[in-house]
Amino acid sequence: MSEMSTGFSVFIIGWSIVLVGLVGIGGFFMFRKFLKSMPKQDGKSDLDWQDYYIDQTRSMWTEEGLELLNELVDPVPQLFRDVARRSIAAKIGKLALEEKATEISIDLIIKGYIIATPKRDHKFLISHLQKKQIDYSPYEKYLSSEA
């Protein structure tokens, strides 16, 4: 009888550790989202600005541009893909508005992707551009700088 209670106690302790870990991870991501939704000095949050840039440039996207953006976010796990696509599209939209572009070009998509993503994702971008036979040498300065 004491063997069963010892095994059960170990199971309960292990399960408790797993639950605390999962709650901690979930809390971390919820807290990050909360911080992004907090208004800055200008009265808008990061998420508000993201929505603004997407709304302002929605009509500037071409089918080819949307297809390239979807290809670039394809390696992101499905659960986070929509969030990644929106944040990258917002950065691309911001660049388009700053450059007063009339259309979101491949050039803007590549620059925006490089700026919006961590350095570890740039290897995938380079290999994808090589596969599509797009010259990435004009973007070397963005790839080498810390974004």
C-alpha cells in the first residue's frame, strides 16, 4: 500500500511542476501582449500602430506581394503565424508610408521582413530568395546591421 502512495505522490508532484511551468509560460505571453496593448506617450499602443499601418496600406498590396509574405511566414508555427504575418505586414506598411510608395514592392517586403524579424530568421530569407532567384545583395546592409 505504501508503494502505491509513494508512486502517486511522485505523480502529483511531477504533474504540479508541469502545471506551474505551463501556467508560467502562458502568463509570460499574456503579459507580453498586455505590454503591447498599453498606450505609449502618443496615446496609441504598439498594436494600435500595427493596425493603423495595415489599414493604411491594405490597398497597396499586390497578389505577388501577399504570396511572398505568406511564403516568408510559412516556417513560423501555425499557432503564431497570423501574429507574425500581421507584425511583419505592419512593418512593411510603415516603410511604404515613410517612402511614400504607391504599391508594396518586393523590395519593401524584403526590407520590412529583415527589419521586423530577428537575425536568426535571416538565413531562411536568404535561402528563400536564392530559391526564387532574387538578388539579395542590395539588402546586405540591412542583413548585417542589428535591427
